[in-house]
Amino acid sequence: MPASSPSSKARATKPTLPSRKARPSTPAAPQPGMGAVPHAAGTTFRVWAPHAEAVAVIGSFNDWNADAHPLQPEANGYWAADVPTAKAGHEYKFRLQAQGRSFDKNDPYARQVTNSAGASVVPDLSFDWGDDQFQMPTWNELVVYELHVGTFHAPQPGQVGTFLDVVEKLPYLRDLGINCIELLPATEFPGSRSWGYNPSFPFALESDYGGPQAFKTLVREAHRHGIAVVLDVVYNHFGPGDLDLWQFDGWSENDGGGIYFYNDWRAETPWGHNRPDYGRPEVRQYIRDNALMWLQDYRVDGLRMDAIAFVRNVHGEDDPGADLPDGWSLMRWVNEEIDATMPWKITIAEDLRGNAAITEAVANGGQGFNTQWDAAFVYPVREALAAHDDAHRDLHAVAAAIAQRYNDDAFRRVIYTESHDEVANGKSRVPEEIMPGAADHYYAKKRATLGTALVLTAPGIPMLFQGQEFLSHGFFNDTEALNWALTEAHPGLLHLHRDLISLRRNLGGHTRGLSGQHCQVFHVNNEAKVLAFARWADGEGGLQDTTIVLANFAQQAHEGYTIGLPAPGTWQVRFNSDWRGYDEAFHDFESFGTEASEGELDGFAWHGSIALAPYAVLVLSWEG
């Protein structure tokens, strides 16, 4: 769009002269807030441009005339003006003058843009939230489902999915038992297809996904279905494409990014030299404002912050010489703000370095995240599942993965076998890794569901990736939509996931231990490739809170496998992954339960024997 011409989408009409009785409108005092702030008498525009010599707002409300509405300088490099004729839906940009030239930039705080290479849009902040009384589930009850808006539910082949297309699938997710969805980044990026980790406009919802009103609709409808919404946000870099933040007011050093970025060696990231300057107060405020906006104005229930190892360190490693103390303190500040005002909302870190300080309380010197994605679970478990020979499955590594915890809290970690990263970047879906080109083979199904069963029974916040529940195969990309026909091909596997989620959430009242803090891996047979662990909760439930998980990582079946048990009485099988109702190829081993007999084993005073199918998981709890 030429800077000197009106927008083709919204041309300004010729103004009418006021009547004798009417008085021309006069600008009000600028309202507080950044970017475009609509109010009853117009819109306030405010921008930070400390090296600009002059700033004006141009748009469809003034025929893109830079002389019509100059902004007035405020303290510390801010510029502002109130424009009575600017209303929600009008397009605009800022015209800046600096270093002898004039240039146009989009609003860094734009909540809506026509597209990543288009214009900013004055937002409509009104929305009917209805009677939204949603209560965030406690974190030990969360079951997270990660999804990518553009591919989760595309309306037609070749089309990009939208926020409203996700709304259509909310009943499906609710019936599956999901009570939290985590969206890959959904802010404006170049083009219509992307994973979202290349944000051009951190405050604007992706236009091809439907923009801000559609996103609010998704949040509202998810809440009505009892589902929390977590949004993935990217603060380790911005861009690199269609990035109006770059050299925003004309100033830069070392050919760097200007006021929003480091302009020295600290700018280097795996995605370009575009790391935000975490030490500059205005940039810190920009990122803090962004985080709080999603939680307050859009009512999302949590944030997953991408690759924060690259916020705290230039190279994303534990390398003191490349540390970014300002990045560390920024994340602490954001988490402190959230905890002080909205402590029920969750912040999730992707650090993947096994650093317990990430989820340590700020008061104890930590970064203050509530939980973090756990590499200590996904890597050894996937390796055990994908190994070609049973002999190569290391159950000691699996046992350590199950028992891992941070800050002595079982729910300071998110555990999974599939995520957007683990099923792409040269890797594939778990069934595909097990049997390349034959993801629906018996072995692929058995071991993939074995992994899912561990995710949903081990201590931690469990997470599934879109389509995992109906055996999506291949690898994830942003051009190929989920094949929902697989729900018809594998209805039993959907049933299996629904049953496991029900057990994890204790919907049947027999497996409260799976939401408890405590875990003991009490049986590891690395020769037979069988392990068992107990989960239990605090409280007065005693043995009624204890749940036993028995997993066979080998092709060998056992007519009567013996393990120790915490108490006498009947231990009833609540789940058997080998049930033929889950898949016609499964063996349907009759594993119903066991009576505990006196005799020490595995550190317990009682023991019991139970039939155990190949590559199967049993979940037992005490009957009495």
C-alpha cells in the first residue's frame, strides 16, 4: 500500500462541513495505553520512537495524510495524539521522520493487522463473553492437548484451519476427556502457513486464523466446554520476516535491529540476529504487556513460553560467559506479575535443559515458572519404544524418567511422547518411528499405546499432540491437515485414550493415586523388560488412593507375572491396554486382578501374580 494513498479497503469519505449549531470535534487528551486505544470519543495513538524527529498517524480516517494528525512528543521518546475520527476497523500506520528521511511503520502494539505485510487496524475491544465463570482445573488434574490451528481441522483440502474451525472440534476434545488445549503460536506471521515461531506482530492474532474476535470466541467456547486454553508465545526472538520492529525509528548500531533488539553479539539466535533487548526498560515492558494482555484481555488460562533457554543465554546452554541476566530477570518479573494478580493461571517453560531453577519459586532465586517441558522423560521413553530389539530397551532409563521430578513436585514438569518438535525436524510420530512406513502395524500400535499409557499414568502433567489419539503417522508439517478419517479407522484406539484419560482424572473414582504427588518405581526387571510403579495421593484415603502401573516392554507374554504389593486384599485391574476392544489385533489377555499373598517382594510385605500381555500396560487399584 503506497504510503501517500488511501487504503483500497477503507477509503475515507469527503468530510461534511459542520452546521451552524454544531461545533467541530476537538481532540481529547490522549488516553493511557500503547498502540491504538479506542474510546467513546475517538482513538488515542501512542508509539515509542526515541530517535524520531517527528511522528504522525496516517490511515483510512484521514486519507493517509501525514499532515492531518501529528503526534506530540512525550517523555522518554514516546509520541501520542488523540484522533476523534479514528474508530475500530480503521486502518493505520505511523509516518516517522528520522535522519533526513521519512518512512512508514506498523504499530508495534497492533492487536490486528490486515496481513503481515499490510496495515494495522484499530481494534474492536468489545466482546460478549457471556456468563464465563470458567474455573481453571488444578494442575494435577490437567490433561493437555497440543494443537496447531492451521492444520488441526482444515475446512477443505488445501485450506488453512481457523480458530472457529477449532471451535467445531471442542465437543470431540471434551468427550475425549481433554480439559486443556495448548495452541502453537497464533500471532501474525508472514504468509498463511507456519508453525508460528516466526512472529511478525507479537500483539496481533494471525489474520488467516480469523483475528482477535475469532480467537476470543474460541476461548469463550472452550471454557463453556470445560477446557482451558494455553497459548504458546515467543520471546526468544522476533521475526525475521515482515518485521516492522526492525530498525523501527531509523536508529541501529552494527547494522542491527535498532531499539527493540540487541545491536551486538547478544543479538545472535538460531533464527537470526533478532533477539529482543531484555535490558532496555521499554522492551521489557513490551514483553510484559504482551504476556499480561493474553491472560487479562483474551482470558487465556496460561502461557507456554518457547525456548526460554535462549532468553537466559545467547547459545541456549549453561554457559556463564553467554548468560543474559536481563533475560532471566525479565522472565522472573513476568511470572511474579502473573502470580501476584492471577495465580491460578499456569506458565509453562520450554527450557529442556533439566534446570530445576526454571520452576523454582522466585522467592527462592528461581525463574518462577509453574512447570516445564521435560526432556528427561520424552527422550529415554521414546528411545525405549522405538528400539528394534527388546534387548536394547533400557528399563533403568525408563524408570529414571518416570521418577524424575523438579523442586520435589510431581507437577513441575509436562510429560509427553509426541509434541510439535518431537514429530518433526527429522523425527516422526511414535508409530512411524517404530515401524517406518507401517504405522498401523501391530508392533507400532502396541508400543505407541504403551508410551501413551506411561504419559497418562506417570507423575507430571500429561500432554498429547494432535492426532496422537487416532494413530496419526508420518511427521508434522504446517501444510498437511490432520486426517480425521483415521478416527473411523481406529475407533478402538480412541476408546483406549479416552479410558486412560478418565483414569488419569479419576473420573471413575478408583485411581486417585494418578493425580497424587507420590511415586515409587518399585520393580525394574531389565532382563524381562517389565517394570512397575505405584502412585498415591496425600490424604485420608490410604490404600484407596494407591494405584499400581505394570508395564511390559517386551514381546514375551506372562501367564502369571509376580510383583510386590503394598497391602493384602484384592488388587483390581482398571485398565488393560491389550483388550481387543481397543484393536482387533490385540491379544485380549485375561488380566482381571490378583489377590495379594503374604511374602516379601519388591520391598513390600505382600505380592501377587497377574497375566501380562506383550507390550501391555495394566493399571490396578486396591479393591479391599
